[in-house]
Amino acid sequence: MRKFLPLIGSPHGGSRAALTCRFRCGDACFHEVPNTSSNAYVGDVIDEALSRRGLLRAGAAATVIAATGAGALAAAAPKAGAQGRTPVPTADGARGLRFTPVAPNTADAVTAPGGYGQNVVIRWGEPILRGAPAFDPDNQSAEAQAGQFGYNNDFLALLPLRGEPGRQLLVANHEYTDEILMHAGYDAANPTREQVEIAWAAHGMSAVVVQEDRRTGALTAVTRHQLNRRITATSEFRLTGPAAGSDLLKTSADPTGTRVRGTLNNCSGGTTPWGTILSGEENFNQYFAGAGRVTDPDRAAKLARYGLTTGESERKWERFDDRFDLVKEPNEVNRFGWVVEFDPYDPDSVPVKHTALGRVKHEGANIRLTDDGRAVAYSGDDERFDYLYKFVSKNRMQKGDSAAAREHNKRLLDEGTLYVARFTGDSPAAEIDGTGTLPADGGFDGSGEWIPLASGDISYVEGMTAEEVYVYTRIAGDKVGATKMDRPEDVECSPRTGKLYVALTNNTQRGTAGKAAPDEANPRTNNKHGHILELTEHRDDASAKKFAWRLFLVCGDPADPGTYFAGFPKDKVSPISCPDNVAFDVHGNLWISTDGNALGHHDGLFGVATTGRYEGQVKQFVTMPNGAETCGPLVQETRVLVSVQHPGELDGATVEHPLSAWPDGPGTMVRPSVVAVWREDGGAIGV
């Protein structure tokens, strides 16, 4: 049996570790920014048609008392999950957010408010398919992993199961693998075929039934249920929509351009109104090698726009499968970077990749329905200076659970119009000075438009065919002058107001030499902490091309005058940095998970009211263990689920020298896992 040495080094002190950058996104931030276009910026156009913020609001923002958020918060509550039931302390806040916020910390634990319990729902490597063995870190195999819960769970969904009381169907994305933390003695320069095939099996998605313990609120996995399923980097997928069958998508293994092996780097996602799951393929570029050997200048430029590696890939997959070699299989890379749709209720269904939604580094995709039943899908391209997109379906959703209705609805995302966003500020450019200081009207806000890119086989981009628009969507956005954003990630629609909320994680190159200057939608130079964007568009008009926008939160230390919390007093909020995934609860509160907290604390999950007297009051609900990022999240009336992704992923960490003991304590392997948190008295979250 392997001997685990004691924890070495110091706990993670904020911001993303180099090890995470290496395995998650291929060191994207250390490479040249792929977007070198000279698009116009938001800055100096004033839209007089959009009303300015009222004087009362502006005055309130101007008189906010700066104070350290951490100092104003209560001390961290006793560790959740302890023996006995802790009374839930009453706390001021919006309904759904009446809990005592967890103080910023660096504890190697999932820390929740007082009176809340927690359990690990499922860990990497736990068997979910019939015949799969129990996890054994010393005897891993690709065959075993293909039947076990995958690595680095990200997006989470819980779906109802009729006729099975107390059970739900959990779906999780598995974004990437970190072989250094998976295999003892891993040699990054010379991975074995078995290690590579284990990684292929650990990517993708998992569907697993979970059972509720009604006495405690805990969830546990139901192994070997007929709906349990693994989708991996070698599973069969269909390409659908207007670019399917294109010459740009054909390979030697698939001369039809309609069948793909696997999905890669599945980050966030969404649940459709018709009961399927959407998943975004994000940093797919890092898995492919050989861009430096491509001699055609046009193709080399296209590869550079998507950040393709010039030399070997980090994981060296090209040594074991030619499809990851850009010279041997030029089009294989074009078959990744799509939004995936998966029907978890049909274990025999073949998941699809929707070409109509464009090919970018999709953080995910989320859908709202217009009043006439058309599906509108929103997606961010998670890269510095890249764009925000939406897709509007041509056809309308059919109601009901009949087989015909389900098949119709699963084709909704194959026909429609793809758009990209352009933002205009309503303040003079001179008032956007890069510090985050509010302009004279009291808020960063303005108007915007959705620019059409393609619809079916019709291209709206000069010099590009429709197929080229779908396959090289970033280049299409460049050509039409889309607004360069600070890493647009998850997008969610409020079930109460219909407003959209976009997480923009950060962009430390904003305003640096040769890069885009601050503008009203991205107002800070060296944007380390990110912000939350709020969009308002006509909900009943799917073809609406205009919207209003404002920055709802400008994240960071509340003591920093360049932060903003929708006008709420800054001495009464939790510090928040690097927003990533977002979700809504039944009360209409926005929940925000963070990735790479640059304030010196661990990442966490935060709730914030979007309307009413508590609008802008950010409250931290949980914090993560050493090195971990908060993913998911999923907020039900009586339960919150989070993905604890890449725990222990700190510089210098290995299997033999762990830098976290989570989730199972010293002497055990560090394992990404899903955690459920609930009130110990059985009540609803935050009420």
C-alpha cells in the first residue's frame, strides 16, 4: 500500500496555482492572447436614449463607507456536520440568504454556516456502473475508470425521478485530469498508454442516481442503477446542425463529418426546459499538438486564434492517437469546442454536438424560453478579450412528455440564428479611468446590440460562409466588431425578473501595453477580481437585437474604492473575487461560485439578492479546501450542492506529497468530489 507523507508547504494563499493552469487550460494565461483583432471598444459613445441612474442611487453609492469586508463579518461557524444539531443562527438578509456568512479563511475543509450539515455525495473513482470495481489508487485501469465517477467534477444538475421516492438523477461534468495528483510517480515527459487511457475515461460526464436520507438531508449515490452512465473522451457523439457534414469536420476516421469520438474539457452547462443537459466544451485546444508544424499560413492563423499548442501537448495524447496530432488529422480539432446535449433519461441515446451554437471555448450554455416558446441559449467564451453569444431557435418548444415532443425539442438547437454581443457605455470615456471608480451617473451601464452571425446556411459575416462562421466563430466575432470582454463565463436568467447575469472572471491584461483599454463594461485595468454583468432584454421578443446592461457587482475587497455591490453598504458584504459559475434559488437570489480568489482566501460560494432592500448584499455560504475551486453550484429549496474541484492542486503537490487531506483525512488520496449542504433542523436554506 502506498504511504502518504505528511502535508508539506503552506496552504494556498489565493489566486490560481500554476499546477491548475498547467492541467486545466494549458497555461492559457501565460500564452499570447488569441484575440489580436482591433475591435472598437465600449468607451466613448454616449447613448442618451438610455436613462441615467437616479440621483438618490448615485448619492447612496457615493456615500458608502469603505470598510474591510472580512472585519465586518462574523467569525466562521462551527464545522458543519459535527455531532448533534446546531441551532441555526438568525441573520439579517433577503429570504433565502438569512444565514451568518462564513468568514474568509484558508481551512482545509468545506466550511459551512452554523446549523448546517454536509456530506460527500460521491468521490472520484467511486463505482457507478455494474461490474465496476471499488476505487483503488494503486491499481487504476482505464476499464475500471470507465465505470467509475470521473475526475474533476464541475457542472451539476439534479433531475426528478418519477416513481422513485427520495431519489433524483445527478449529472456531473468532468472537466479535466491532473495526472500528477492521480498517479504516484507520474512522469509527465513519458506517460504510459494505460495512464493516457485512464485520463480518456476520467473525462466527460457522469449520470448517477442519488438517494436522500430524510433524517439528515444527506445524499448518497445509488450504484448500478439502470440510468447510471459514463460518457468519456472515446464515447460516440453525433454532430448536428448546419455545419454537420462540412468538409471542415471530416477526418480519416469519419469521412462523413457527422460522428465524433468523445467530448473534452466539459466545464459548466445547463438543464433545458425539456429535461436534457447541455455541457460546454471549453479548453479543448490544450489536448492537440503540432500547430508549429502547420505550414499553411491561413490555417496557422486560425489555429492561433483558438490558442493551439505549437509543440507537444501537456498529456502527450498525440503519441497514442493520431487524431490529437494537428498535422496528421487537420480537422479533428474542429470537432471540439461545441455545446453538447445529453439525454440522461435515455441510457441508450447518443449525445450530440450542436454546431448551430458556434465553436468557441464554451463555459456552458443556459436556456430561457420566449413567450412564444422559442429557445434562447446564452454562452460565454472563456478567454481574455473574447465574446458573449446567444442563439435563438427557429422553432418552438412542444409541451408534454410524449416521445414525439421530446424528439422535436431535442432538435430545437439545430435551427436558428447565432448572435454575438456589442456593448456601448453611456458615460464619457474620460470617466472610465481604469480604477473602477464609478462615473458621474453612479453606475457602469449602457446599451447593447446582438449582431447576427449566421442562420442556417446564411452567413451575415462578410468573407465567410455559414459553415466557416460556425467552425471559426471567434473569427466571425472579430469581423463584426464584437466587444472584447474580461473572460465571459456562466450566464443565467433570473426566474423572477427575466434579467440575465453574466460572470466575468478576471483579465489581468486589460489595459496593458498593446491590449484593449478599460471600457464601461470592463472598467478596470489589471482586472484581478472580475465582475457580474446584468442584461435586460425584451423577454417576449426572441429576435430582439437591443438590450440594456449594467455592472451589478464589481468584485474585490470591499475596502477598495474600485469595488461596487449594487449600491449596498460595503461594510456589510463578504469579499468576493473571480466569479465563475452562477445559479438562482427559488427566491430569485443569485448564487456565485469563485475560481482563483485573488484576495488571499480560499474560493467559495456566495449568495446575493438581485432585488429589494438587500440588493447587492453578498454573503459567503461555504468555502473550499486547500487548492480547490467551487464549481456547480446547484441550489434547491432545502439543499445546496457544490463540486469541490481540484482539491490539493497546489504547486509542489504530488500523490506522495499531498497539500490537502480532503475529503477523507490524512493518509488518504485527495479526490475531487460532490458535496451536499443542508440545514440540520430540516428547514429551507436561508429562511
